Amino acid sequence: MYTHVLIAHSATLSMSPAITTLKAGSTVTITVFVNTDNTVINGADGNILFSPDILEVTYISRNNSIFPMWVEEPSYSNTTGVITFNGGIPNPGYSGSNGKVLTFMLRSKKEGQASISFSSSNVRANDGLGTNILNGQQSLDITVSPSQVTPPKEPVNTVKEKSVNIETIPASTVKDVPSTPVIISETYPNHSLWYKETGGIFTWSLEKGVTDARLSVTKSSTGKTSVVYSPAVSSKEIKDLTDGVWYFNAQLANDAGWSETAHYSVHVDTKKPEYCTVSKVDVIDDAAGTKVNLKIEAKDDVSGIDYYEISIDNNKAIIWNGSDNAIYTTPLLSTGSHTVFVKAIDKAGNACDSKTEFAIESKIVPPVIEKYQDKVMSGDTVTIEGKTYPNSKVEMIIEKEDGTTRTDLVTSNNEGMFSYVTNATLEKGTYKMFTRVIDDKGVRSMLSDVMRIEVIPEPSTSDHDSTTIIVIVLSLALTISIIVICITVYKLYKIKAIIRKETLLAEGKFHRAFTVLRDEIVNQLRVFEKVKSKRDLTKEEIKIIKTLRLELTKAEELLNEEIEKINDKV
């Protein structure tokens, strides 16, 4: 039976800036944020509704979102007035109070009352169940006012395209001046974000009757336009912007006068952060296991640090948004050496990186291996016996020659004894085996001393047959030798007339001949010993070896006995 644990925390979705008024024809960029209330989440989805008769979306983006994965790209419909989003993030998820979800740009089409609100939205907890923890949603009520009436335009110097002729545009008191231009840039689609690009194209539409355009690029948000294009242009490419905040300014004119000035901010940052450092502060041992506090610091004077990517031991990087004290606490770590890579990314996407290495020493003693097989035949299993803490989990790690590993788990008994038998046969080759114990907190000990196991191929049938033939031949040779010795001894016994000198010479020859035969048989028996180190001998082979040794001993005793009799007779 499974028990579902209710999550007490709640999340909210909000929009910034929280505008209440807007002029007709103007634009505003709105960013959607999520506050998880200290709960780790893995996704958010839903709809944002707006008044399509008053407002229209001109741009939408998920750049620099906390969600790197999207079921589908954010989209919008100016017909139905709906923005749709569905983003997610893998483990370990995200937790924070100001997580950016997406941004979109709105343009007010006419005066009136408009609203923006969330609908059918969810914020999913990273609890394995996707629990919706959304408990608050912000909505905006906006009053769109008429465009401000622009006074008659003042005479200005104008520059015809590719010309230096100067004209004077007459003043007018008519109220129907052009609307404030709505500037769009594919290079800098969101004028509240930072970009690496040092130049781009800006475009806007021209209403009927527009005759002139006046443009400029300034460092001031209230910069005035200065260069006039007649006839009016609807796009302009700007190059060689240096790092910092710039403003592209544009005005349009018709016979009634000049429109209000549109200011489009551009944030440029081409340089990576000045520095990025990571260092170990201390080790935390608690009931859950071992963690490490890392001091992570970075500096970027232009756009500022946006987030960090942290990878531990070459595992998949996690996203960290930083903290006030610059301390990052790792997940649970095993004992041994660890390497941490940190990449600091600024708000334009420039990055610098750093790494640190440290070791976690375990207070837990590794298992003691008491018995194992250092050589087995291919197709056989390996048995390992050892001792550790009572009733503990023991990891058995098998490493192949190519570096790949396999890990199995066994449990020690009440006395701490454990036994492990490989659950699969091993192929030919040399293997390394290690063990380590895991305590009830999940903390692992250091690895035990390495065990090297050689797996040798099983001898073929032809090898077995050859061995049998050798045994038969040796047995036959020994039998013949014994017969010859007996006949020779018999003849010596009969020939009493032979002088003692000849008897002694014959005795020496017999001893030498028998010694050669004995040494050859002993060498062959050593071959059996080598075979025995690689595989178990058959019952027949063991019986033959015992017989050979016994017969060899008897033959030697018989020879000595008969020669002694001859000596007595002579």
C-alpha cells in the first residue's frame, strides 16, 4: 500500500512589470516568474489570456528560462488572445523565488480596458508524482489611454537618402500625427535582455502618409533623434556597439508633424566574466550522509552573473542560481576523490569556468576479504567470502579489462560474514574485483584491496586425449623397464663367476639408467601439476598419477634389493 505525502508548500506565478496604464500604440515587455516557496519543481505549464481587441503579442521568447526542456515552444494567438507555455527541468529540479519562465512583448492597438491573466496553469513539484503546487496567480488590469497629441513639429534639417540636400518641413497643428513607431529587432528581440552581438537590424512599419524618419543611437533612455531620412526608411542596421546599454531612437513624420520618439534599449555584453572560482569550505556529516559546502564566486561588471552550471565527477550539470553567501551544498557524495566543474554564465551567455578537486575520507572500515579464487576456468563462477559490519550491505564491483564495471549487492549476516557468487559466468580475461560496505545512512566505505582474478579457457577434448596418451605411454615404459631390470638382475644372480669389479660397473650403469627413467617420469608428473592449476583433474587422471608414483617407488626398491643380493653373493 502506498501513502501519498501532501506537500505543504505552495507556488505562485507572477508577471513583471505590474503595469496598470499604457498608451495606445506603445509596447511593453512582460516577464513571467515562478516562486516555488522553497519547494523543488520540475515544470510549469498553462495559458496566459489577454484582450485581443486591445492588445496584441508581437514577440515571445524562452531565452534564459529556468526550463531548458519544452514539450512545445511557447506560442500565442492574437485571434483568441491566448499565450501557451509548457516547460520542464530535469533532476535535481529548480527551487527559487524569482525563476524566469518566459517573456513576451505586447503592443496596445487602441484605447480601452484590457486584462492579462493566467488560466489552467500548473506548477509541478519534483516529487515523482508531478503534484500541482500552484496556489497563487497574478493578473493585470490595464487602461490603454490615447496617444498624446504632439505639438506642431519644428523645422529640422533633413537628409535625403544618399543626399545632403536640406529641406524644411512646415509646421502643422493637425492632430493626426503618426503613431509612435513599434520597433522590432530579430538580433535583439527582447530589449530587456543581454546579447553578445555588437550590431543588428531594427525595423518598424510605416503608416500611410509618413514622409520622413528621424533616427539616432544614444546612451540615454531619453535620447533625441538627430539623423533624418527622407523619404522615410522602415529599417536600419547598426554596427560596432560596445559593451553596455544603448538606445535606438526613432520618430516618424507626416504632413501633420512628428510622432513621439520610440526608444528601444539594447544590452550588449561581449566579454566573459572577469573570474570564476570554486573551493571546498567544509564537509557535512549528518543522518543522510556526507555533503560538501563549496564556495563559488564569480564577477561580471557588465551584464552580471545569471546562473551557474555545476558538474560533479563529470555527471550531468545542474543549474544553480547562486545565493547571498555564495555557498553551494552538494548532493550526497561517496567516499573517495571528487572533481567539481563550475561554469559561470553571464546574462549574455558568456561563460568562464573553474574546477576543484577534493577527497572524502570515510570513517567506515572497508570489508576484509578472507577467501577468493584467483584463477578459474571460463564458464565457471567466482566465490568470494569476507567479513564486515553485521547486517550491512556490501557492494561487489567487478571491473573488466576494458574498464567497464558491474556492481552487485550482498548483505552480511549477524556476525558480519558475507559470501558472494557471481550471478553470471565470466569470459576469458583478467578481472579486478573490489568491495565496499554501505552503512544504514547510505555512506560508503573506501574500496577494499584489489582482487585480481584470471579466467582461463577450458582445455579442449584434444588436450585431454593427449594427456591420456602420455599417461598410457609412461605406464607402458615403466612396466617394460621393470621387466628388463628383473631379467638383468636374474642374469647377474646366475653368473656367479663374474668378478666383483664387473658387478660394480654393471650396478652403476643400472643406477644411472633407472635415474634417467625416474627423472623423466617425475617431469611428466609435473605436467599434470600444471594442468591441475588450471583445471580440476579427472578421477581417471588422479588414479593414474597415484599408480605411477606407487609403481616407480616399488621399482626403485626392487632394484636396490636385487643389487644388494648380488653383492652378497659375489
